[in-house]
Amino acid sequence: MPIYEYRCPSCGFQKEHLQKMSDEPLSVCPSCGTTGYAKQLSAAGFQLKGSGWYATDFKGGAKSAAPAAESTPSPATGGCGGGCACH
């Protein structure tokens, strides 16, 4: 269930509420009892942690380019210089 942040324009009371997406939005302030209690636009409440696909593939951004291939072919690498995808 998502967590929604609400704020009252009358008294300034602010609180997070755990609600189903299908629930009606709250409209009465639990602090002062006036109507106008409304959802606020806020950041998502989750953080990706650990060593899964996100941390290893995307978190660091673009990786630096691979080192340039050798200029002279090497017999051990089949003459391609080792810079191709076949090795």
C-alpha cells in the first residue's frame, strides 16, 4: 500500500497516511477538524540497496570505455589484438 503525505492549509498539520490506492482521499484534518486536508506531491518512499542488478548495472552511470586494442596483432589472440568480442 502506498504512503500518502497530507497537509492542512488551515493549521499546517502534516502527516503521512498508509492507504490503498482505491481508498477515497482524506479531507478532514485530524488535528483541527476543518476540511481541506489534501494530498501533497512528494518523492517516492523507497530506496534501492544491495548488490542486485540496479547497483551493478545502472547505479554508477556509464562506465568508462575499454582500453584501446593493441596496435600489433598477437599470435596468442588469433591476430585480432584482443579488442574484439570473440575473446
